[in-house]
Amino acid sequence: MLLQSWLGCKCFEALIGQPWWLGEKPKKQRQVTSLTNTVFLLIGKDCPFLLRDLLASQEFVSIFGQPVMDVLKVFIGSPDSLNLRNILWHGFVSAKEIPVKYFSMLLFLTAGLGQLLNNYCLQSHSALIHRPYVSFIHLKELHIFPDLNQELLSLAEELVTKSNIVLKTMIPFWIAAITSFQQARYADCVILLLPQLEGGLRVLFTAVNKCPSRLMTAESSSLYTTFDEILAKQLNNEEMNQLPIVLGESAMEFLWDFLNHQEGPRVRDHLSHGEINLNHFPREIANSMLSFSITLLCRFSQDDLTSIKEHKSLKLLMICANNYCTKFHPITQLKKQILNCIKSITSWPDFPMGLKEQEISGSGKDTAPCILMINDILSQLQPYLTMNVTLLGDPVNNLLTEKLLIELCSKHIHTLFSPRTILETIVVLRQISTHCHHVSRQVISVCETKYEQWINKSLRSRQRLNFLRMRRSIKLLSPVFQLVLILITLELANIPMICRKNTFEYQQYLK
């Protein structure tokens, strides 16, 4: 029944992520996600970001009435209230520290909110339109660790009781998370695991930064020590956070990938705001989150567990964790775009066999000056290349360029706590890469369509001439695109040097 704690703290957000109906048999489209936002938009326009601001809004008062909102504020409102939602979701309290009657109250109150909302919709003749669930993509990339088996899960249960980062009062939550995974209740597993992972890292954070008073801070007069501060580069007093040094770059990159990066799964955000269909939560994410947590339990456990730490399956998990590299940082995303773009260019159709040689001749004279200029540019770029590869060669040879770009993109770039100047530059480079890829797809589509029309003899005279000109121009466009990608990749390889520029130099460089 440990999920009862979570259900209670999430009650007003409509047992968010769960099907929730308005006193009638639900239609398929009536599955609620982020219900509070949906209700607010029945009347208001600019929806507040924070739940406490939503509870204080006049829009909610108009729908539910002031007495109801006052009760909600007492239970899940600001830090001055019981604030059940935050102290539970951030892992501050154990299962027995909150009276069951609080959760019962919130569950019945939520049902009452449904009736009030249904009455409001009937009286105002308005419809509650819900947003679709968030779907996790790139599941192959999110499957980081080997599949957890029963043997590993049994080891995990033993590690929980011996780990230095697990408070004794929180052991039941950890065990329940492992049990949920065994029962294929993957959403329940992660819901139970995330607050305990945060709590465990808080234990480590307060120890390495020598601020033990922050461990149990969950009061209205003090800031909570949550993931935002735990994973930050600096503390509030601008001293360096020691936790990233203790955890190591790979562990920090995993946490940022799964929790923070905008293009990553952002598991915690989506779950806490009810944007996930809990019945179809991916096993891959649960497996990765639990596996990573097990490696932390192992790393920060008592010294007398040598026999467990030397277990073959556990050592394999540790190797995967220690070798993890970011997959969702903007720099990594740019590398993916570059390689996808060059693959698209290499798939451009060759000159059709059905065209006569004299019809496509003449392109050599058109492209020769450009090829010479590209070769000249490549020769000037060579001294700036730090890797042991050469840029000189046939610029029309797509395969050589693709191999070069793969080698350039394989260079490791530190991504943790990238400064704003680097992130802004990456945005510009990604826009250029995106446009190149878009044009490349257009070239492929148009060539295939026009050639089919050519073979079927459905092109008029002017259209045939335009098609021939286009085919000749492609021979020039391809090396130009390759050069652009090489330039982008070289800028990426040398991107740490941007930090040495002053403000004026940086602005000029960005332009």
C-alpha cells in the first residue's frame, strides 16, 4: 500500500495521468492529463506554471468555489500548509509519517471535484478538451543497461539494507519499487523510485558539501534541497557543488539525460504532472532507472559487501554506468543531425541510365570552379583540425566525407554544465544542419518524382529542360552541402574555444 502515499500527494492533480471522468461513462478522448491546466483554460488564458498559483487563481474559485479551494490549500498548497504533494514527491517523509485520513480526505475530495466540474460544464455549456498523453520515443537509446533478472533484483534488495545513502525509514519504499518491477508494474516502480533516488542523493549531497542541516529540510522557512540544487554546478552561496565530482561525469550525464534535458525523456517532470499513461509505461525506462539506482546503492554501500560487489551481473551494470555518455545534450543531438544529414546526401539518386550522355554533359565545366574553390577552403581548414585525419581529397565523394564526419563526431566533448555561449552557438549550428537536411530530403523526393515522369514521358519540353538543369546542379549542390557539414563539425570540435572570446568577439562570431 505504499503507493497510497503517492496517490494522496498527487490527488488534486486528478490522480494525474489516470483516466478520470465527469460522473458519466468516459469517451476515449476523455482521458485527463495535466487536468489542472485543462480546467483553468475553461475560463483563463495564461495558465500559471506552479500549482500553488493555480490554487490561488480566481478561475478555480469560479469553478469549484472558495471553500473547496481553501481546503485544497491546506493540504497541498504553499509551503505554509501541510504541503503533502511536495514533501512526499521529494522524498522527505516515510510511509507511516502521514496519517491515512489525509489521503482518504483527498481521494474523496477529488471525486467531489469531478462532480463540481461536471456541473459547471453543464451550466456553462462548455466541453473539457484534454491533451493527449506524452509518448516516449527513442526507446532503444533509453535501454542503457542489460535486462534486470531475478538474481540482480535479489542483490538489489540486499544492497538497499546495506547502502549508506538509504535512510532506514525509507527502506520499504525501495523494496516496494523493486517488487513493482518484478510484477511488471513499471510506472509504479519509477513513481516509488524517483523520490527515493532524490532522497538518497540528498543524503550524499549534504555529506560531501558538509551541510547536514539540509538533509531533512521541508519547512516553510527554508528552501527544499531538491534535484535542482543537488544536480547544480554551484551551491546557493556560489561555492562549487562537490556532488558532481563524487558521482563522476557519467552518472551526472545519466541523471541530466533522464531528468533534465529538454529532448530527453524528462521522466520525473512528465510523471509528476500527469502526462504519462501509467498503464503503458515503457519497461526500458524503468529498467534503466532501477539499474542506475542499483549502481549507486552499490557504490555507496558498506565495505563488507565485497562478495556482492564482485558479482558478475552487478559488475556488468557498473561497467555500463561508468561508460555512459550523454544522448540528449544539444551537442550530442547536433552530432546526430550531422550524421543523419550526410547519410541523406549519400542517398541522392545517381544520374538516371535513361538519360542520354549529351543531355547531361556540360556539367563538368559548370562545377569545376566550385570544386577548385572547395578544395582551397578544405586546405585552409586543415591546420585547425586537431584529429589525425585529412580534409583533402575528392569533395564530390560522399562516402569519403561521411567517413570524415563520423571520425570528427566521435571526438569526445565535455557537455556537463555547458555555458550559455556554447548552448546558443549549438542552437545556430543545429538550425543550419536542419535546413540542410530538409533540402536534402526535398532533392531526393523531387528527383524520384521527376525521373518517374521522365520515364513515363509525361514531362513537357520545358519541364524536361528544367529537370536536366536540376540534375546538373545537384552535382554542384552535393559538395557544397558536404562542405557546410564539415564546417559545422569543425566548429563543434573546437567549440570550447568560444569561452575565450570576449562579449564583442562572441557576438560577432555568432552573427
